Amino acid sequence: MSDDAGRGGVRITDPQVMRALAHPARIAIVEYLNNTGAVVTATETAELVGLSPSATSYHLRELAKYGLVEQAASRGDGRERVWQSTSTGLRIDADRDQPGAAAATEALVDIFLERDVDRARRWIRRQPAEPEQWRDVGTMTSHKLLMTAEELRVLSDKITELTAPYRFRERQDGAPEGARPVHVGFMAFPDDEKG
């Protein structure tokens, strides 16, 4: 695992760290802390992920062992243990030559993809009840492009740059009236289909 400051987060290269993170509750915890910058207790986190405080405390300690969260300064009397993120995001980038790297990457990415698909399904179910201005701007689109590796790198960097001013963590305290959390997912990869 190493800093990936240029992309706003931590680059995870170690399959052991990937295996430690590859649990739905742990991903939910890390995602929430990275997105919000919040400082939370195990009890507060338990409400977020639907587990007991003791189970959540275990997950937080495991995440801390791998440097994905850390203990934060006390918010009061010092008796409660509070946690915070160590980054603003994650980038999964295993060294494929390491033993177990491919399997660890696939297991972790599968959980992230399941979360994104679940978000999209929830949006589709609630879309008819959304206010018109939100119904009309929510989108899911897929395009087949023909690009070089460098063109794809440039496109990815541009999308990162375009979304940066709207990141929840940095904007949550000063967002304009009517702003809502919006999930933007971007996947771009070479396709093995011809057309």
C-alpha cells in the first residue's frame, strides 16, 4: 500500500491488505470515512453498517492494522475510542506477479461492483418518486470507444479533474442549497469484444 496523492487517496498494492478489506462492512466503513472525513466510534459505525458495536470495533481494529483507518484524537473525556480515515480514497493496483494478487483483486473488486450495482438498482426503483429535476439528470450510460492507452489515460485524468470540485468530503460544509450526494461511477477498460 502506498500514497496515491495525485488521485486523492491510497494505492493498495498488497494482496494481504486487499483480503483484509474484502468484506462488505469494512468497505462500507472505509468508504464512509474516506468520503466524509468523519470521526466516529464503533457504536456510530455499527449503525451505519448494521452490525453490533463489538463486531464493528473488531473491523475497525483490523482496518487500522492495515493502515486504512486510524485512531483519532478524543472528542471529550478520552474514554471513547474514535476512528478516522487515513486517506480520501482507494485505488486497487496489485502487482500481478505477487502470489495471490489476482484472486485478492478480483474478490475486492467484486464487492465494490456489487455496491455500485446495488446503488444503481436502488436509484431505478426510487426514480419515479424523485423530483422531476433529479429524475431527468440521473443517468446511466455505456459507450464503446476506440482509443489508445494514452488516450484512455488522458480521458480518465480529465474525468478525475472534472469531478474533483464536487467531492463530498471537501464540499459538504459549503455546498449550495439543493445539493444532494450523487454517486458517479466510472469504469474504463480494454474490451475483448470486436463490436
